Amino acid sequence: MTAPLLAVRDLRVVFPTRAGLVRAVSDVSLEVAAGETLGIVGESGSGKSVSAQAMLGLLPLPGRVTGGEILWRGRPLGDAAGLRGREIACVFQDPMQSLNPLMTIGAQLVETLRHHHGLSRRAARDRAAELLAEVALSAPARRLDQYPHELSGGILQRVALALALACEPALLIADEPTTALDVTVQAEILDLLAGLQARRGLAVILITHDLGVVAGLCHRVAVMYAGRVVETGEIDALFANPAHPYTQGLLRATPGLDNRTERLVAIDGAPPSLRAPPAGCPFRPRCPIADAACLAPPPFAATDTGRAACWRAGAAAWAEVAP
């Protein structure tokens, strides 16, 4: 892989609460190269979105970064606000929350283009129409005069993509960009995202709980659990031979069109409290092959398909289930 565009090293994020300190992200390390798509997957509450918010400098209060470093093109990121929108763009789960309901679509695009590129109002409006056409919106000139409440969720997500791409960013962070959409529209947005990535040479960090989306779009994947990265690797190799029991469990709980005999198996239990996580491996209370060694924190070591934080990486954790 080429030198990373964005590299995160041992990132730690906490949220002080009245009940105690919530360690939302613990020692997370990630990297993405130019033109690459990295998928981040895991159950709700695993730290995926908080990690992205920390990268963007958008952590909600009282959250704060307590350790680690974030490097952009090999240098400390520093003030993320200076790069946000210009070199690093983001698309969130609910496009209605990303758009100002009191402004037309065109006004929001024009404002962004004028602020970052210094375009005249006329030039910015022409460029805004081009961006809407690039995200496959029909009648882009007419859309410019519409308000968010006049548009469907799928169209709004396309508008959010146009806004994110307005400043020609090098990296796009897409946080659950299709969750609020129906299945058909989800597929259209994902196809659009893949096409934009290929045409522009974008680096993409795709945050999702949908392993099928990751398999179809991503080059590499990072699996998160309880605020930690527990496994990383190239997408095809890791999905074919996952080393961490949690990754194995996620795949066993995912339906596939080519598998009609095996019953889906849920992972027993629930993710641990990040205010009082278990000693050693955080997955230990739910792991079917945990032993005494798991009472100590596992190393993040090389495996046949990447790296995994498990004392028994590669061991078969889940027995076959008869139909």
C-alpha cells in the first residue's frame, strides 16, 4: 500500500459523565491511502462514529481526545477545522440534519463554493448545478431553488454528497450514509459513491454495520468492538478466513444469497459497558473459546489475513449449526 493519506495512531476518546468516565475509544489505530476505501464495521456503540468525529474535530461535548495522534499526509493534523470541507469531507447518516431547512439547496451549495473557492455568485451557482448533475440528480437547475423539505431522503443524500464534494476533497468520511433509506435507494447511493470514488480518485472511510456494503465497496476493513479495533485486513481475505471470534460471529450472523443451509447465529450477550469494561479482552464474556489467557489484554498481532487482537486468533470459535 502507498503512504497513508490519513493515519490515526493510538487514539483515545473519553466522555466524562456523572456515573463515571466512559472510554468511548481506546488505542484505535487506522490508516487510509489515497484512492482507497476503508470500511469500519461493528455493532452500535463500538466507537465507529466517535472515532470519525475525533478525526474531524467534531466531538460533541463533553467528549475529548486524551491520547494518540492523527496525521494528515504524514504531518500532525492540528486544527481539523482548517481542513474540514476543503480536504476532508463528510456525509452523515441523516441528510436532513446536515442541511439548513431555511435555505434552498442552491443557496447552501453556493455559500460553500464561495467560501472555499472565492467564486462569484453566478459562477458558484453554475458550479452547484454541475455538482448536482454529477450526483445524478435530474433537472439540477430546478433543484437549486428547492428547499430540503421538498425532497425525498434519497435525493437529499445526493445533495449531501454534492456538498461534500464541492471543494474537491481528498478524503470522504461517510458515516452510515444509507441507513435511513429504503433498500432500492440504498443501492443507488452506494453505486453513486463507488462511481464518484473511482472517477475522482477519492479516499473513502465508510462507517457501517452492514457487512454486505463493506464487501461490495471496500478494499480493507477494520472491525471495532467496545471502542477498540479488534481485526483489520484486506477485505476478501479477511471475510474468507476471519481470525477474531467477534469477526467470525458477525459473519455468521449475516445472511448470504449463496448459503441456504446454514442457520444464522446471533452472538450471545451484549457489548460491555465502556464505563466499566471487563478485564483483558473486551469480547471475553461473549466469546465461546475464551480461556484464562484472555484475562490479560491481547496483543494486536499479525495473522494470515491481517492483524487481530486475540490470544487465540484463527481458532474456530463457532460450531456449525444444523438447519
